[in-house]
Amino acid sequence: MDTALTPSQGPAARAGEFLRAYGAIFGMIAVLGIFWYLKPAFGSPGNIGNVLRQSAVVVILALGLTIVMKMRGVDLSIAQTADAAGLMAAMLILNGYPIWLAFVAPLGLGLVIGIVNAGLMAYVGIPAIIGSLGMMFVIRSGELLATNGAEPQILFTLPRGVTKTFLFLGQKSVGPFPALILLAAAVFVLVFVLMRYTAFSRYAKAVGSNVRAAFLAGIDIRATFGLGFVIAGVLAALAGIALVSRTGIAMPRGAEPFLLDAFAAVYLGTLASKRGEMSVTGTLVGALFIGFLTNGLTMLGLGAPYRYALNGGFILLAMAIGGLKRDN
């Protein structure tokens, strides 16, 4: 029997397959390497720690988005939910309410928004992109009413007296580790376990792969799809609390720039998958890359226009490469 390698099994074919699967990852590493070469301080421990803290909000926001998008849904209201949660936390603190309420109430708000989204998208049947867009404007309207129509500006600066309490999460450390990084790591572990080892992970994967097959298998599609929006709402609220805790300020539409970053993180994460699939680990990689990319551009003196252009370009590139991977 002739055991010679066929063209599809030869070294060139295997190399091509490897590049299709992991070439984008090496490309991202190369981009970070260029930043390090141009600005040696880019790779310093202090700068890396700073980037990790700054990326925590995007990580939390993007992990919730990943759950929804894994089921072929989308939630455009997550940044606005984060905004509303952060504003609520700041207003509660400045009006003398207990610190614990400044954590619990915004999370409850995120839960309510998630439940409403679940009802609209999963049970009423409104397309996710339309329903979440509508919810985004509803939340924005609520913010304007709560702040007397203020446009984006710093409305609330938290007093230094709350540094040891509310601001601890975003500005202090637990031993050698910044509390914000520990929070993002804890959220990652919880979402990873949820999407890998639970019944919900199997149901979500089935719904995202083939809705009709999932229905025939007896999966409650509405409950599964809806739960994804609920989790995304709670994580968005947590991201909003983390943002205000890190910066010490609250402002309408303050979290809006993170929406594009969250989507970019999810799509860039598909590049870490051989099949171009969305995953929790991939989203973490994508979020960290966005954080280091933003930091590198800032160190080079390149502002927001370049960052938005690159983020949008990376989303398109990730979708194109993901499509090629799935075709192959």
C-alpha cells in the first residue's frame, strides 16, 4: 500500500492549516512586540499591572456579552446598563445611604434590566438587536431624568472619605493583587465554569448551534436564551460599579466607549479558537489585547480615532477569519 502523504496531508498543507488556526494569535503577539520595541516601558511590570486594572471593566462586560452571543443573540444595552448602575451607586453614596446598598441596588438594577430584556427577546420574540437597542435608549432616558438632563460630564466625584469602602474595589489591593484584577479573575472563573461544566452550557451551545434541534431535544429555548440576557445584565451592572470605583467619578454615558471594546474582545476571542468559535477564554484574550493595544497607542501619542479604527478593523478581520475557519 502506498503510504506517501497526499497533498492535503503534506507539510505545506499542515503549515497552512496551522497558520489559519493560529496565525492571528501570532499577529496579535507581534503587534504587542512592536509596541514593546518602540516603547520599552510598555513591557514594564508597572505598566502591565496598570493595563490589567484598566482592562477589568471590559473583561467583565465582554464575558456577559459572550454568553448572549454564544446563543446568536446580541445585547447593545450592556454599556448603558453599566452607566446606570454606576450612576446609581454614586448617587446612593452621595445621599448618605449605606455603602452595601451602593453595591446591592445597582446589581439589582442590572438584574431587572436583564429580566426585561429576557422577556422582550426570549418570550415576546423581538429581535435581539432591535430590542436591546430600544432598551439602550430607554435606559439613557432614565439617566437623563435622574440627572436633570445632563449631557456627558463629570456629575459626581466621590469624596475621599469613602476610599476605604466603596473605592477599595477599584483602587486598593488585597495583598500584592489589585482588588479589581481579583474581581475580574473571579468573574472569569465563574463564567468559565458556567459555560463549560453546567447544564446551561450544553443548552446554550445547542441553542447557538441549531435552535430547531435544541427544541426537538426538549431544551427550553426561551428560558435558556432569556437567562443569558439576565446574566449579561448583572455583569454589566457589576462592570459599572467597578468603573466608578476605579475612577471615583460618575457621569452619563461614561461607559459607552466600552461597548465597542466589549464587542471587539468577543470577536477577537474567536481568533484564539481553531474553529473560530466564541469562548470565554477567547474573550479574555481579546479583552486583554484591546487593553494593551489601547495602552500602546496612547504611549505612542495616538488617540481615540486610531483606537476606534483599529477596534473596528479587528472586528471585521475576526469575522472574516472566523468565517474562513468555519468553512474549512
